[in-house]
Amino acid sequence: MNLNGVNFRWSLIWENRAILLKGLATAIQVSITSLVISLVIGLILALARMSSKRAVAIIASSYVSVFRGIPALVSVIWVYFGWSLLFGHNFTVYQAGVIALTLLYSAFFCEIYRAALMAVAKGQREAGLALGMTRIRIFVSIIMPQATKIAIPNIGSMYIGMVKDTSTFAVIGLVEVVRVTQNLNSVNFQPFVLYTAAAVLYVVLAFIVDFIFRAIEKNLSTPPSGRLSNVLTRRRRERIEALINKTG
């Protein structure tokens, strides 16, 4: 394709599809690892922020305030270079990326969890205590499932942000989508073509992630309305009918 005297080689995208997809896979791997760890730490921080112990709540609040304000680029450089000097340990680019994302997004997940936990009616806790349930059992069986339903949409949005923030890790050499694009462009000198391909990959992945989290949200709704829930409900009904027919 030639436009205004510039030759756009769109065939480069197909020719280098394996390298681009490998870069995308690396970004997904880093972001999923960070997501799992961030969710755990975020929940702990949320409980700490809601603690009746003032010192614990202040420490958790301070963490959230600090790390919500640090850009991903600054965070990963700080971890990769700064922490290496501080602890005398050289982190791999993968480790630095996971640590950087975890530090940032656990702060966001803390606020998501805190809002979700506070949205659950206090009467349900009181009802559980009246039934003789322990506080831990009330939290695990009653509070947390409802809070998770509330938090799922925001967690999905945050995960899309995590995937996009992996693009900044090209600065430390993580071979994800942007780094792959930079390498290809340095050889082929087709920035518009190659960065368009990178943008399309991120957009497609965002649509897929949004679809997955919407499906999870539907399956966790009351009553469940997702396809998976419909299949499980139908199978459960069939087993019950078969048992009734057998005993009858």
C-alpha cells in the first residue's frame, strides 16, 4: 500500500504474527500472575483499612495513598534498578514486572474490595451471629461471596489496565508487545504498520477480557443467568429427574 509516497507494508503483520502473539502471551502471563497476587494482597489491605485498630488502618491507608499515585513506568524502574541495589539481588525482568504491577494494583483492589465489603448489609453479619456461626465462617460463607459479585466488574476493568501497563515494561527489556514492535520497527522502519498491529492486539484482548468478566458476573448473579450456569442447572435437573424416575 502506497500513500503520499510512503509504502505501508501491511504484510509485515502476518509475516511476524508468531513473534507478536508471543509478546502478547508474555504480557498476559505477567498480568495474570500479578492479578492473582494483587487480589490476595488487596483483600488483606481492605480488611486492614476496615480494622478497628487505628494503627493498622493508618498503615493500610498510607500504602493505598502512596501506590495509587505512582505511575507504572516509575514503579518498574524503581523495582528493577532501585531494589536491586537496596537488597543486593538482581531481579529478572519478569519478576520486576510482576512486583511493580502488584505494588500498584493491590492498592486499587484494596479500595474495590473495601467498597464491596461495605456494600453488604450489616444485618447479614448479625443474622449469622444469631445462628451461632463464627465470624470467620460468616465472612467466608456469607460476606465474601456477595462482595465478590459486587467487585467483579471493577476487577475486570483493572485487569485490562494491568495488561496495558505491561507496555511500559519495554523500558527494562521485557519482551512483550511493545518491545517486540520496537525490535521489528528497528529492522523494517514501518512504525505506523507495526504500532497499529500492537494497538489492535491490545484492543482485541480488552474485548476478550471484558467478555470473560461479564460471563463471570452473569454466572455469579442471583439467579445465575450465564450459559455455564444454565448448563449446570439443566444437568442438575436431569440428574434429579433420573433419580425420581429410578426410585418411582
